[in-house]
Amino acid sequence: QVQLVESGGGLVQPGGSLRLSCAASGSIFSLYVMGWYRQAPGKQRELVAALTSDGGSNYADAVKGRFTMSRDNAKNTVYLQMNSLKPEDTAVYYCNAVFTKDAYWGQGTQVTVSS
């Protein structure tokens, strides 16, 4: 019911910044709970950030203070601003949308932090 397309990934040096975008289509975007996940090679997929039902945001301890998630309902888009990037942030980043028990995933965008 919802299609998600991530973009904005790439190669960045340690300490640099990237902004990931997730464009949604196919349903009413504002009804969905949105989150960002990432998966590094050989590791399980982990939650990076999510927007809570009360309007706040939750972040993984590893990214707290460096990453900021936001959404623009008018554009059907969510963002992940990533600052002070570290090599351990290297992963494929996935956008996630949840409505009740339905969950949707984007194709992922690669983020590589390396000098």
C-alpha cells in the first residue's frame, strides 16, 4: 500500500554530514509511524531513529546527539540528518513505515564513512 524510496546516501569522510530522504507514495503518509533502520555487513538490522506517537523522536544511543529525524507531511517525505559521521555508521539505511500491523520498507541507501 505504501512505496518508500530512500536517497541521499554516498561516501563521506569521518566527521562529515549526509542527509537521507525517504519519499513515500501510495497511501496517506501522515497516518504512518516512520522510522530509520540500518544494517551493516554481518550485523543485524537495527533501529536508528523513530518518530513517536506523541510527536517526539527516539534515537539509538549510538547516534544520539548526531542524527536528527524529521518529516514533511506535505511532501510525503521523511529525513535523517546525519552529522559527525563515524566509520561505524557505515551501513545500508532503510526507511520504514508502519500503520497498525502493516509495515513497509524501502530498498535502502548505502552510507559509507571512510577516509
